Amino acid sequence: MIIKRYIRKELVTTFAAVFLVLMLVVAGQSFVRAMGAAAEGDMPADLVYKLLAIRISGTLGELLPLAWFMSLLLAFGRMNQDNEMTVIAATGVSFQRILRFIALPVLLFTLLVGAISFLVKPWSEEYNYRLRDEAKARNEITGVRAGGFNEINKGERVFYVEALSEDRLRMQNVFIQGSEGNGDKIDLFTAPSSRQDVDPQTGERFLVLENGYRYEIDRSKGDYKFYEYQEAAVRLEKPEVTPEDRGRRALSIAKLWASDNIADKAELQWRISLPLSVLLLTVLGMLLSQGSPREGRTAKVFVAIMIYVFYVNIMAVAKTWVALGKVNSVIGLWWVHGLVVLLIVWLYGRRYGFSVRPRRPEVGGA
């Protein structure tokens, strides 16, 4: 049917444009945060893009329903403004029939969001934990911040560097101090520049200081020695890292289902709620998009976005209440969806009434 193909094409095209814009916004914010973590030394530079990809994939479960909701509003709002919906209604195509037209795309989209919520999200959370563990296990020099004092080699030495290269492998104006014998013996290194080297046989890392000075001070004897060197190597120990405890967001759907913990039940209901919200937002978006052609295609977008934000935030609050035991897990998050269902029923009744037969539009004047 021509009308069905036209509506589907309009909806898919609008969704692609909206999703692209939202993805660019989210990617930009994630990129800034990831680069900030790298600049602060919390994340090695070569892991930044992996972290960026993981963060973006982790937001898809919440981003896709919003993009779909806005697409419905914009697509049907545009057709309403151009009187296309009036013409479609005049041909006898009811609201219920339009829902049947888009039932297949809605079903496929719901399955996609469900797959992301059940499979991709926990995988991305687990991979995020692995990246953080890997960042901690990396050589300590990757976490050094320029312009401040840092401890390396399990606190045996104090390290200061004035500036770092972009790849964090070369440093300028380096100062290293170590001590032995309750602080009686002090070993100082200074150098205008340094670099990192790796022993190809053992894999051990060394900080190689170039064209600097070394001072050995024995305060118990009041003695000190002074050396000038072209290169001096300080071995950098690899820190022992205990894998970070995984949060329940990284748990598989099977583990959450089998768990009796109320916080796990809340997480499970949250994951089920995301694909469920797609179905409710589809009907809600179509109802909100309808109105007078004089209202414009974006007249209700702001109100609709506020409804979406309210919907998601109330779900988050309900999830917290269940996790804390303030709300029974049987009630869980379902009451939030119940409120949306009541809103849908009210909007539908206000526009179409509750007669068994849908009212046909009046064509022509009285």
C-alpha cells in the first residue's frame, strides 16, 4: 500500500537524521570527557578511543528511544502541518490502522533496544571495567600529572615533571627523589629531559634521564656525592592491581534473573523497561503529534521532550526506591509505565472518544 510505504519511509528518514544529531552530541561530550581523563593521566592515551567507543555504546539503550520518540513527533507533526494526515484520514485510514502500518518497524526497533539493553549494555560495562583495570596496571608514569609531585615505584620515589609530550613518553625538567635508611640516605636525579624505554627481552620499563645530574646525600655522615651523566635509567615497577569490583550493570541478564537481591531485581526491571518504553512512546508520540496544522511541526516537541525526560527520570527514581527496599519489587518500575498508559488513554479518549467504532472524519461543510 502506497500510504504505508510513505509513512514508513518518512519515519525512517526522520529517525536517521535525529539519531545522527543526537549521536554527534553524545559523541562530542564523551570525547571531551575521555580526552580530559587522558590529559589528567587517569587513562593512557592509546586507550582513549576504546573508552570513547564503550561509552557511546553504553548510552544507546537510552538514546535510541529518545531518537525514536522525537522522530515520531517530527514526522507525523510535519505531515499534520502539511495537511497530509487530514487527507489520509479522509481516505478512511484510522489511527489504529496507522499503528498497524508501523507495527513492523516498531517491533524491530523494540527488539534492537532489547538486545542493546540485555546484551550490549552489560558487555560494554564489563569492557569498561577491564579498560580501567588495564589503565591501573599500566606503568605508573602514565598517571603522572605535569606540574605536580607524584609517587612512583610504590611510594619509594617522588617524581616531578614540568611538562609532558602528547604521547606522555617524553618529559621536560624532571626531578626524582628517593630515600633509604629512614630517610638518612637521599638519592636525587635532575634532568632537563627524559624518555621512556622498554627492555625488549624482559618487557620492563625504564625512565631514561638525559644530560642531568645525580646527588647522593648521606645525612648521617654529613657526606654527599655529585655526578654528571649523559643518560641515567630508573626502573619503573609495574603496580599490582586488584581487579575492580564489577557493578550490577555489568551482570548478565541470566545472573540478574536468578538473583534474589532486590537491587539486582531493580536492575533487571530497568533493562526490561527500556524496550517496553519504545512501545509506549510510539503510541504517545503519535497522539502528541496530532493537532491543528497552524501549530507547526515542532509545536509540541518541547513538551514531548519534557515528558520523555520526566518518564526516564521517574524510572530512575523508581529503580533506586526498589534497590533501597522502599518500594516492593512486585510493584517495581511498573507503576511508572502505568502512568504513561493512563496518559495515552486520556489523550486517545480526548481526541477519538471510546466508541467501539472509530469516528470517521467529516468531509465537507455542513
